[in-house]
Amino acid sequence: MAQQGRAALTRRRLIQSAAQSFDTHGFRDAGLAEISGAAGVSNGALHFHFDTKEALAAAVEDEAMQALARLWEPVGGDLPALPSLQQLIDSTHALAALLREDVVVRAAFRMRYEGTSGIGRADPRAAWEAFVAARLDGAAAERTLAEGVPPKDAAQTITATTAGFEILGRTDPIWLSEDALLAFWRLLLPRLAAPEALARYPFDPAGSARK
């Protein structure tokens, strides 16, 4: 393997190991020696790639942001025909799957919950909040929101609920299950969407990707 390829692999292993440690112990209690040991590299190799633990955290956050960007890429590209509310439903299911399966994303969200971060460039929570708000603004423009439902209030409710699922899911995986999201949307959708929109669109609370 070329030197550049080995360096990229080492960096990737360190990010994964750091994410695992941040997710398990939190940023403050994670140790660089443990991170380098779990990655199978020396402390010197770790410091070659990352000067500080904060730099490692920043790399974890940056990689999490890339994963989130891939999550909502189809919303603006491959699935333009879906109404904004269905895009939002689908994306909450996709985010829950990421939080179940991707330790880098979980670690980045945990660091923000703890009030810690790398160097403050990437904020997955803020990015998610902005995404939810944009989808609800889109729904308002499409006239699919129920009368008297302000997009801002709906965005705050959904953002807070998904944040709660994330936090509760750390100790009980059922909160990040497909069934939990399905129950949430079955409860909320009839109150969020206008009756004529519910009649016009076959909104799927389980997520259109499951069809």
C-alpha cells in the first residue's frame, strides 16, 4: 500500500476509534491513549494526524456532517416529486437509522448535547434543525399544513422530539426504532397536515422508502 493510502487508512481508523470513545465515554472522559490503542496505532501516529483531542472531535463532526448531507441529498435531487411533508417523514426515519448504525453520527450528536465540540465549525444538531425548518417552510408553500399550524412552531416540535428520541435511544434502542417513528408520525400527521392534503397525498408515516 502506498504511503498516502496508509496515512488515509490510519486517519480513518483514528476517527472511528475516537467516535467510539466519544460515544461511550463522552468527549471529556475519552483518552487519547485509549483512542490510539483501539485504532491499533501509536500515540505518535495519532499526533501526526491530530494535534489535539479537539482536532479529533472536529474531524468526527465533519464526517458526521458528510453523512447527514448524504441523508438529505435525495430530497433535493432524486425525489423532487415528493411533497415536503413526506420528505420530512422519510428523513426522520433515515436519521434514526444513522443514529442506530453510525457511531460517528452518534458521537457528533452527543458532543453537541454535552456542550462540547471540536473547533465549532460543524454542528449536526443545527444542520438538522435547519433541514426540518426548510421542509416545513416547503410544506407551507405547498399549502399542505393544517390551518393554524405555524411552520416555525411545527419545526420546533419535530426538532425537539427527534432530539428526545436521540437522547433516550442511548439507553433504550426502542426509541430509535422504525416503530417508534411510525407511532410518532401516525399521531402527528393528522394534526400537522391539512385534511385536503391528506386526501390528495398518500403520506406514509412509515417512510416512502419502505415501499
